[in-house]
Amino acid sequence: MERLSYFIRRLLLVIPTFLGITIIVFGLTQFVPGGPVEQQIARMRGMGGGEAGGNGSLVTISEDQRKAIMKEFGFDKPIHLRYYEWLIPNVVGMKSVSYKYNNKTVWQLVKERFPISLTFGIISFILTYLICVPLGIAKALRNGTHFDMASSVVVLVLYAIPAFAFGMILKTLLAGTSDNFWDIFPIGGFRSEDWADLSTWEKVKDQTWHMFLPVLCYVIGNFAVLTMLMKNSLLDQISQDYVRTVLAKGGTMRRAIWGHALRNALIPIVTGIGGILTIMFAGSVLIERVFSINGIGLLTLDAIIGRDYMVFMGTLSLTTIMGLLGRILSDFCYVLVDPRISFGKEA
């Protein structure tokens, strides 16, 4: 009952937290220069200059025209009314029309990009844990050996290379961007243009072919941190008194580690499990940019660069909700890993 009340309180806290985040960001977007009103005025002035025979003169925008433009984009209303319309009638911006993508709502854009981000997010998340957790355990069990030192060098080198920079290196060497290197993988994209016409097996090969390098970069981005966290967590548990107690009672080290220490060592690791909800939507913006993957991350970046505030706020609301729910999911995983964990009223 105590745990149930804790999770209910956490769910209720999602609402004010979400409102606080979106109110602050929404307020900032309304005052950042270069918004849709300024862009529309600039386009009108630029077109006027062209019509003037190329002499560089610009059409003067009257105050009535400026007010009409502001009304068109909804900037004639007070900021609190604009936020209310974004939050309630437009359902956190999902029904809002994009400034950049004509005649498309934010939800239509998100729905197009969602399967791509979902695929990359889940696959990279699973591979990261399947590789890093066993490697961290192996390093802890072989602490101080040549295997531990050699793997540490590899892990630290990969940690020092940003994921997007690693992607650019792989793309240059393996994606046929230069005649001097191998043309093994595609330069970018999620699938081939004729993907719908391929057979089932050819679709699997084509999808794998396009996803190999981006997924590798996704995994590298979290590789070092998760591996070292697993290793240090297990080493810390091995040094605890309860492990020595198991050994003193005649238990083997194998039983002490696999039967007791490992489960406790996994508690810090499950912290990142909740992050899968955010990864599904946000992904890695720079990796998507490098490999020209039209996911949610790239959509958000394009919205920021193009001052498409409706799209940006829409993706922000989704990632915010997913991030908040992900933290609750992490707490739930804590309970599954260690049922002894109790959430008191002070939590």
C-alpha cells in the first residue's frame, strides 16, 4: 500500500512539473527574436526589394500589416492566452500547424518520425545493456588482470570520442563518401527508396544495412559510462560484509556473487532503464544529423533552427512527459530488483 501511494504521488507530480517546464520554455520562445512574425516580415520586404528592380530597396511594412501578421500567427493575444490555447484546445500543441511544414500539424509530423526513433531507441538500448552489463561484470570478476586493463583502455578511448564524431569517422571510412575508402554502408537514410518493393528477407538486409552505423554510434555514446558503472557497482558489493558472511558460512565466491552481490549491483544500473522512453522520441540529434535520419531528434533540431516554435513545443512536451514517466519506471525497476526497497512519505 505504501508503494502504491508513492507511485500515485509521483504520477500526480508529473502534472505540475510538466506545466512548470512548458510554461518557462513557452515564455522564452515568445520573446526570442527571429520568430514567425519577423520571418514573414523579412520575406515580404525581400520580395518587395525584388519587385523594385533589384535596386536593393525594401518595402515598408505598415503598422496595420504588422498587426495582421501578428494576428495570423496568434501573437496578438496575451501570452497566457496563447499558452492556454496551446495547452488545451491544441492538446499540448499537437493540433497546431507547423510554420515550416505547410498544412501539416505537429502530430502528423511526430507520427511520421515516431517509428524511426522508436526503432533506433529500442535496438540501441537493448544492445547497450546486452554488451555493457556482461562486460562490466567480467571486468569486475577479473579486476586488475590484463583483460581488465586492456578493456579499460578501449572503453576510455571510446568515451573520449563523441558519438557524432565517431559517426562522421565511420561514415567517411565505410559509407563511400570518398573514392579512397570502402563503399560498404549507405551514406544515410533509414531505408532504401525501393524498400516497399523488396522481399521480406531483402527488407531485413536493407534495414540492417542502413541501421548498422547509426546504432553503433548510439551504443558507443553510453558504452563507457554503463560498463564502468556496472564494474564499480559489483566491486563495491563484493567488498560488503554480507559477501564475507556468505564465504564464512562455507559458501563459494560464485554463490556469493551470482546469488547475492549481482542483484544488489544491478540497482544503480536500472536508473537508465527509464531513459528508454526519452530515447524513443529524442534519440541523438547529432547522430541523426550525421546520417540524415528523419527522427524526432532531427525534427526538433530543424524546428529550433527554423524557429518553428509549434513543432519544438510539441516535441518538447512529448519528451518531457516521457522523461518524467521514465523516472517513475526506474523506481518501479528498483522494486523489481530489490523488493526490500521502501518508499516512505519522505520520498
